[in-house]
Amino acid sequence: MTQSTQHLIIGATGKTGTRVLENLREKGFSAKGASRQGDVHFDWNDEKTWASALNGVDSVYLTYYPDLAIPKAPEDISRFCALAKIRGVSHITLLSGRGEPAAQVCENIVKQSGLSWTVVRASWFNQNFSEGMFRDYILNGRIALPVDHMPEPFVDIDDIAEIVVESLTDDKHNGQLYEVTGPELLSFKAVADTFSRVLNKPVVFEQISLEAFQQGLESAGADKGAIEALTYLFTEVLDGRNAHTCEGIPQALGRPAKSFDDFVRDNAHWFEGVKK
């Protein structure tokens, strides 16, 4: 890829998309952001928006909302890849999720599309606690979730974004699947303990019922798709299948993954309102 290559970032107002778009532009690459509220209008529920977003595009960072696990995702991904190929796109980097069979169906669709590809298969984001719907839990000093002590190797979005940018701008990542995690396994109780220790403010973990969790999401204004995706993750994916770390970040970047402690320290400004 060259500096003149046109990159399309789908989900450019999301956590990873925002960073990928910023990083590409800072490095002098031509990139445009597409989302329902972005510079380029794009909506997974409105196929008419796909073709215009792909005008003049050479490579795509592909994220799917609300989650690759929903039933319509494979059909959407298949149609999008076919259209991208017709429009002259040469490369797609797909953001996928660990331990999700439905997401792996979508991965295979991208791999078999006839386009150059990279897959970034990620664990839960650190930034769900700073920029996502779980931030209020930290601010209120209580993480209440329908999960026991099953550990997860939370990954930092800054690491993901760096890999995505590399994959869009350096052909050496073509045909690579990077399974990306943080460097350690943490239960949600351990997450709460880390926030307490690093911020020097109490944050506790409480296991609640799935029904109470869903009601809390509804009260917070979460849409139906987000609630269904989170329900799937908590009832299906957090069963131990992902309770191990992977080396995708060192493999792609040649350095260790960012630790959760470092994430909390670096993002302490997000948590200035944590109750004492």
C-alpha cells in the first residue's frame, strides 16, 4: 500500500474506528470514515449506502454492528465483500471476536472473498470500562454483571488500532489472522480490584442475574441490538473457552500487549468521578 491508497474505515465513530482513522491520517495516509453519523454515511441496515461509501476505495477496515454473532451478519458480510470486489477494493481487514462460532463464519467469508485479507480476532476491550457502557459502573464504584469468576484476557484498543493500521498499510500482514489479547487473565472481580488499587478508590464486583443486567441496560438506553449482543456474550462466550492469552499482538507488532494496570493508569482521567 502507498500513501495515495484510499482507506475506508467502517464504524469510524466507534472505539477502534476512531483510533484507526486518526492514526492513518497522522501517518499521512488518505482515509475516510463511514458510519451512521460519520463523514461518509454508512448503515448496515441500508444497503444503498454501501456502494457510495466504497467509491474510490482500495482497502477497508470492516467492523460490524452490533456484533458478528447476530443471524444476519454472514449474509451482510458476504454481500458487502462481493460489492467491494466489484468496486475495485483490494484488501479488507476484519475485526472479529474470540470464541464466537458465528464470527468465525464471517471470517471465512472474508477469507474466501477473493480479496486480500487480515483478521484481527479480539478479546474484550479494556476501553469498555472507560468509553463504553461499563464506565458508569466504575464511576459508581460497583461492577454488577451476570458472570462469576471466569477470567478474560482484556485487550487494549490502542494495540488493536495499531495492528489494523499496519495491516492496511503493509502487505506483510496479508493473509494473517491475529488473535489479540492482553498479557494476563483477569476476572471481573480482579478488574474491580485493579481499579481500586490504581485509582485508590473503592470499586467492588457483584454478580447479578441476567434479568437484572438486561433491565439495567434498558434503563440506561441501550438499543435492542446491543442488549442481544451482550446477552449472547455473557451467556455463551464467557464460559471458559477464552480463558487463555494469545500472542497476536507480539506477532503483529513485535512488542508486548499493554497491561490492564497500564490501561487504568493511562486513562485515569476518565474515572475522576469515581465515588470515594
